[in-house]
Amino acid sequence: MTALRICLAASEMAPFAKTGGLGDVCGSLVTYLTKHGHDVRAFLPLYGRIDASALMPVGFVRDVPVELGGRTFTFSLRAGRHGGPGGPLVYFVDCPALFGGRDEIYSQQGDEHLRFAMLSRAALESCQRMGFAPDIVHAHDWHTALMPLYVRTLYSWDRLFARTRSVLTLHNLAYQGAFPFARAAETGLGPVAHMLHQDEARAGRFSFLTTGLLWADALTVVSPTHAREVQTPEHGFGLDALLRARGVVGILNGIDHDVWDPSRDAHLPARYSPNDLSGKAVCRAELLRETGLAPTPGGPVFGVVSRLTAQKGFELFQEALLPVLASRDVRIVCLGSGSREIAGMLGDMARAFPRKFAFREGYDERMAHRIEAGADAFLMPSLFEPCGLNQMYSLRYGTVPIVRKTGGLADTVRLYDRRTGDGTGIVFDHFTAQGLRWAAETAVRLFADRAVWRSIQLQGMAEDNGWDRRIGEYESLYRRLAAG
Ligand code: ADP
Ligand code: GLC
């Protein structure tokens, strides 16, 4: 099979920049596509928080001017290895005026549209200077969703892109990158304003995501169930008609077995495997100790690692879980950052049950791994979930996922069935406090039967959600497009 040339640009790429699953997935795509022999050029902003000292300047991409909003910004390119020496190269767009000097990845300042228009433009400008003719431009979420239209318009004069096809992966339709229509011209799309979504334009709006939905050659979401969901008015975030018209395929995310593996995970106080789970007991005891919770030999420890947003189902927590905390011997360890309001609510729960409920506010990679390993069960009562990665990490860590039947959660967790003995987790249907409470109580009951619990753990650990199995679906899609 011939190798493909792929240009991938995204706002997050683990381990360099990550706030959620987008970072994990884009980091993994670079690793696994490269591993499968493809020539991948991956672009990420050089955010202020990224340590630039180990990055090499790319001599032939220096002080490149890009006109945005009547101003000329310049960028230079730096390169670093993903995963250390020998890993694939990642290119960093060094534009201090837009990315440096601020700590956060997403900013509240008025130039967010310019920042991500710059990322897309810089990726294409760099391809030109590298003489790299991509077979595929792969954009992710709203941040790089202008790339498909850029390739068809601003850059169409360049024969380098004559055979380029574009893919837009929608990780989360809740974020659309919508701005007042006047901003469209500032991204360089003024001369082709007729190619923007005309209903939105009439309403005075311009959205990065809709532009990508109109002009990408192929659209994907990150699970088959979510692909069906987003084409319905209830779950389409206002884009269902367009998605039905254009068509969208679901390609399930995978997980990186090198980063998430309990037998090799350096973040853990002890390591373990399906053959010997004794290390998991050490992780559990250590998790309770470090979060100040009381030991519990008899009841389960529930873990939560999440962005604090409405998507993740926190509104069900108090009504569903306070009664369980009051009446059962359970522990809950929760790590998250985001909404002040949700953090406040979780803080209240911790104050109400100081020896049973721990809340750590913040973003902490090490703690995320220690919760995955130390918890008995993992809670993901999401309102919607395009795919979700933590339930797959949980399966691999022998931590029984408790999920709502939506999106990728429905595709990756099988409800345990007492009659057949089959199943990898606990799945509830309705987004209600009763549903979550039922699921938590079911976990308490199943946990009490050690043999049953062990069999659920081992069935989960035997699942293979690795990227090696999934990457082929992206390859086939790329090849179909490149041949067309
Ligand atoms: P989403 O992308 O919607 O946030 P996913 O389940 O796909 O949900 O991915 C979340 C990723 O972000 C996981 O790798 C998870 O461990 C990580 N994560 C989320 N919140 C935190 C946090 N507070 N600290 C450390 N890691 C976090
Ligand atoms: C989004 C979704 C999540 C998905 C991740 C990576 O942030 O919320 O479900 O796993 O992207 O695709």
C-alpha cells in the first residue's frame, strides 16, 4: 500500500496541549498514522505554556506573513518529537501575538477567530514551503474547520493542493466557533463570502464549524451511535439537517495502549495486569489515603475524572448520589476543572461527607491515572458523549465503567447480564437522577459478590480498544477520498 501524505491541524495534541479527549485523539492519530507508514505533518499552536526550549526552529519557515483582519501577523515554525526521541515530528506555529504570552489554550480575548484562522493558514503556508502536497487535510473541531474552504479558495491557485481532499472530524458539536458575521472577512474569507452558510449570514452570524460542514469532502464523528444521534433534531445541536444532507460517518476513537497501561504506568504506586490484580488493591488503598477518605473493605470506590461542564451529567449528582453516600459504604473520588458552579456543588458534597467524598479541583494528569487505577468503578453519567475515552481507560484498568447509554459510551460498554454472565459495565438509559442512582446501587450490589465483580473486571480488561485496531478506518476513508 502506498503511503499517504496527511496534513493534520488541531488546537490540542497530547502531551503538548490538552484539556480533554481532543488532545488524546489528535496525539494518537499522529503517532499511529506515522506508525502505519504515512507521512504526517501535524500542526499545533505554540501556546505560552508549551516549553519551547527543546523545539528546533525550522529554518525555511521563518517570519511568514499572514494577513488577517487588515493586520499582518507573522509566524515561524518550530519542530518537536512526539513521544520523545524517535517519535514523529510535530510542528508548532510560533506566533507570539496570537498564541504566546497567555497561559491558556482557549482564550476569552476578542481575537479567538484570528488565533485559529492563523493555525489553519499557517499549516497550509507551511505545506507550501515544505513542498508537501497533502493527499488529505484533516481538520478537527471548529478550530481548524476553515481549512477545507481555504484549500478550495485562497490556496486553490497552488497546484500543490490540486489533489488534496479534506476530512473534518467533529469531536464535540457543542462548540461551533460562532462569531458575528463581520469577523468572516478578518479570516480572509471576505472575497468568498458567498460560499459561507447563507442562512447564518442573513442572521448576522459566521461559524467556523458550519463552514467546515459545508466544504469538507468527508465528515466524521467519533462513534457510530453519535453519528446516528447528530442527524436527529434532538441531538444535532441545530446542525442535524446539514449533517443529514452531507452525510457523516462514525469512527470510534481508540486509546493509546502505551500511555494507558496498568502494567507499565509510571504514575501508579503499584502496577498490575489481568493475571495478577494485587497491585490494584495497593492503588486503591493509596488513593483513599492520599485523598483523606476512610478505608472501606466492603463497598466500592467510585472515580470521576472530567471537565466540569453540563455535558458530563453533574446536575444528577446530588439527587442521585447523596442518598447513596448516606446509606451505603461507598467512596467517591472526583477530579475536575471547569465550571465554578459545578465545582462549588462538588465542594458542598465533599463538606457533607468529608470521609466519603473527595473533590480535587484542577487538571492533574498523574491524579487522573491514579484514579483510573485506584477506583473500583468509574462514573460517566453523560448527557451526551460523542465518544468518551475514560470509560475505555477504565475497562483497561479493571475499573468497571458506569455509563449512560449515549454516543460512544453505548458503543464501548456492555451492560452486565446476570443470566449470561456477559458484560463489561453498568449502563443506564434515561438521563435522570433515578437512572444514576439505580446504576450506583447496582454497582454496590454487584461489588458485594467478589466473583461476579472479578468477572466483570476481567471481561473489561480483555476488550481491545487500542488505536492499532481503529486506525484502519481512517486509512480506508483517506484512501477512498484520495482515489476519488
Ligand atoms: P472530553 O473530551 O469530553 O473531555 P473524554 O472522555 O473524551 O472527554 O476525554 C477526557 C480526557 O481528558 C481524558 O484523557 C481524561 O483523563 C482527561 N481529563 C479530563 N479532566 C481532567 C482533569 N481534571 N485532570 C486530568 N485529566 C483530565
Ligand atoms: C470530545 C467529546 C468526547 C470525545 C473527545 C475526543 O471532547 O466530548 O466524547 O471522546 O472529544 O474525540
